[in-house]
Amino acid sequence: MRLIITAFLCLAVAFISAPASAASEAWTAARATDQVRYTIDKETWLPLRKGMAVPNRAWISTGPRGRLQLVRGAESIAFKPNTLASITTRGSNQSRKTDVVQQVGEISLEIEKRQRPHTTVQTPFLAAVVKGTRFTVKVGKTNAAVSVNRGLVQVTSFRSGERSDLGAGQRASVDLSGMSVAGVSQKPSITRVTPSAAPVRALKDAPTSDRDAAKDKKAEKAPGKASNKGSMSASSDNGKGAGGTGKGNGGGAGNGGGSGGGNGGGSGGGNGGGSGGDNGGGKGGGNSGGNGGGNGGGNGNGGGAGNSGGNGGGNGGGKGKGND
């Protein structure tokens, strides 16, 4: 009978302590301002309030004035404004490992000390691995930096394949050109490792709405496209001749007042001030006042079916075979 009662009590204690143990594994918001939200699907963002437990693998975003303090036992992570990061926990107790993926912003971490590395922060430029320490990670659109207050942090640059072990008072910065290091009393050394791909892309700002998040998610999937906007040439005299002789006519059926077959001034492909396929105030296939394949001095359609002002292969400012 006594054995049965003892076994029952042990089961009851285990049942009661299980939720408490699970709760101790979760990060909880000890402090959160209004502009702090989280998502588990990168589409629907929910407010993160003080006292709430953060779901595992959730992404957390702070707005321009958002601040967050997460705690888990003796550990803590502080989010500065305009920060986007996710936190994933694997395992439990002494086998527990924490992975932070930080796309933009600044976080400060207080990590308990263990015998083996158990916490990793990955950014678009570098990875930081720790056994236990207090350090800060800043991520911008073109670089990332790690500064150590206490303990030891191993920092690795993905693209350049460089690595450095940082102690208290030391700092490492990584951009597209590689890693640079500095120290208050001693500068840390840099070693070479195999380059690798970054886990996430860089962002300019953390998303502040579902619409922003949707744009970021779409941008991750869409391939880059070349822009067709902008001027064709920065020069107004890229033709084969300047003020030379063209084939057309000035005010006639040919080309008037142009120079060569290059580009000058504008960026259209049509005719200036004429009607239909006529150019430069006259009738013909030539151009007036511009350099190019039928352009007058600007963009678009000017007075006819042709285009006013652009860059083409016609001539301006010369003599032609046409008529005035």
C-alpha cells in the first residue's frame, strides 16, 4: 500500500512539474512596447505583450519605436527599435540549443555559460557562436558587427571565409569586402575558413505591417529585374559627327540640324514636331534638333506620329539632301 501511495505521489509531482519545465524552456516577454509583433508564418503578425510566451520558431519585429526584453531563466535577449529576428529552441535542459536568425536591427544577448557552444546568432553577413557571454549584434543593409562585453564569441564571415574569437572589449565588423577587428587593449586575430552561403538576405528596415511583410516575402521569391528607366546617355553629343553633315534636310524631307548617328540630349526614338513619320518641322524620315534615329529634343511624341526629342541614329545641325 505504501508503495502504491509513493508511486502515485511521484506521478503527481511529475505531472505538475512538466508544464513548469516546458514554460521554463520558452522565451517570455518581460517588457514590450506597442510596436512589437510576432508571426509564425511571415504573413499574419500579432501583438506581443508583456507576460506572453513567444512561440518557438516565431519571427519578432519591432517598429521604429519598438523595444522588447525577452527572458528565459537566467538568459535574456533585448531587441532595439527596427529589429527583425527569429528564435528557435531545440532540445531541453542541458542539451538545449538556441538559434537566432537576425535580418536587421540590434539585439543584446545575455547567455548562460556552459561547457559547449549552445547559442548561435546568424545574420546576412556573419554568424556568432557562444558558450556563454554577454554581447551585442548589429545588422544593417550592407554590414553586421559583433561587440563583446563578457565571455568569448566566435565570429565567422560567410562570404570571405574569415573567423575570429572575440573576448571582452573586442569587436568584429563584416561587410561585402570582408572582416575587420578591433580591441580595447588587444586586437583579436583572424583565421581563414571555407566560405559559405548566408542563411538570410539583408533588409533595410524591419516590417511594420502585414503589407510590409508580404512585400519582403515576395521579394525573397522574385528574381531581380533590370530597370528600363533612366536616360540613355549622359552626353548630348554622342553621334558620329558634331554639327556635321547629315543625309537629310533642314525643314525638308530629310534630316535637319543634327550631327551624326549618335545620341544627343534626349531619349526618344521618334520624330520631332512633324506629322506622321516626318521630322523637324518638315516631311521626311529625318530628324530635327536632336541626335538619333529620329529624335528631336525630348521624350515622347511631339506633334505627330513620331517622337519628340530623343537619342537615335539620325543627324542634327547639318546639311542634307532634302528640301527646306
